[in-house]
Amino acid sequence: RFTEDAAAFPGWQEETREALIHAMGFDDIEAPGTFVESELVDTLDRGDHWVEKRLIEAHPGMWIPTLVMRPKDATGPLPGILVHHGHDQPGKSRDAVLTLGANLARRGALVVQPDWIFFGDLTTSENNHMHAEGNLLAGASMNLPISSIARRMIDYLEQRPEVDPDRLGMVGHSGGAETTLYLSAVEPRIHAAAPIDGLDDWAFRVGYRLFRDPEHFPIALLTFGGYREVVALSAPRWFFALTGDDDYIAGPTHIV
């Protein structure tokens, strides 16, 4: 579309990003950079890194159980990375997610790993009404509960004194990859994004009837495009997509 008129691309990005922000419901919540309250619950010594158990207030009265991993011996401003789990229990404490966060901390990053609504420590009946369909019935974006928590974690990372705000990144798997996709598209503070098993296209999803996780579909997305347009909103920042062909739920390699 822009091969003959590259100068039009930034304007298209700005217009499309604003449309996606509206579709995700972000214009109805805290502005980016709003101060985030947090409460330290416990600190664990993991030998080469620390693990903080925290409650982070994503929205007024909504406290999210979160793991914060930080290296012991790193000096200077650290990169800050949001690690987002997928549709697997026990959420942030799944072994693969813990291993990913720990490895990033060992390499000198400060890492935050929150639970989603209805996963991990938030697997409670009082949270279930916020999961996707209930949000739609309330007139809000189905995507908002998950993606807005993730954006508040970016606010938290940016406000940690040891974090370099110019080196914020995000990685997520499966459903967390889709959150990574959307959030990196609308959030310029994310300088590097790595969605794992979470890039698809609409024809593939319709063909496989993969709409059972509706919280990952901003309801107005199709009015301005699809996944490829969302990916294009991250340009020219770093974007790394990882996928495979064994899991039909994730987009196969030819789609990516």
C-alpha cells in the first residue's frame, strides 16, 4: 500500500493507532504515565536474582498479584520487561513463564509478571464477571480488562527508579502474545515486542472457529483492518514473532 508513497505511512499509523486505542477502550481509563501504587508483600532470594511478590493497583481498587524479578549484581539503568502469560494456569506462576522471567532477570532486566483476570491468584468467582462477555454487555471493550492491566504494568516499569524508560519491552505467549501485539501497537513506550504463538489472521480464525477467547478481539478491529495492520503500527521498533506449526490454535508459519 505504501511502496509508492512511503511519506503517507506515518499519518496512516497515527490515524489507525488512535482507532485501535478507541477500540480497546483505552481512552476511557487512566492516561499513560499515571502514577501506580504498589505494595510489597514478600521478597525471595533466588541466588542470582531477587523475586518481589507485589500487589500493583492497575485501576482504583483493583490490585493485581504480580511478580517482580530483578538482578542482584546489575549496575546502571536496567531494561524493563513485561512478561505476559497465556491461557494457562497457574497464570504468572506457570513453570515456563517463571523460567522466562528468571532468565531475563539473570541477563540484567527488571521483569514484571502480572496475573490476568481469572488466572493465577485472580482465579476467583468475583473476578469472573469481568471476563470478556460481561465486559461487552456492560458496554466496554472485551479486550479492556487484560490489555489495560498490561498497560498499567508499563506505567509501573517506567516509574521504577532503576529502570531505563527508553528500554522497555514486552514478551507474551499465546493469549499473552496477542496482548503483546495490541499493546505494542498502541503504546510507543514499548521499544521491543516479542509475541510467541499469537499472530494470526481473521480468515484463519474463522476457518478454525477460534473465537472462544473473545477478550482478545477488540470489537471494532475489522473496521480498519486486521492483524497485519496491527503489526504495522509497531514499525520501526523491534518486533520479533515466534511460532510453529504443531499447535493449530496459534497462527502457522505461513500466516506469520
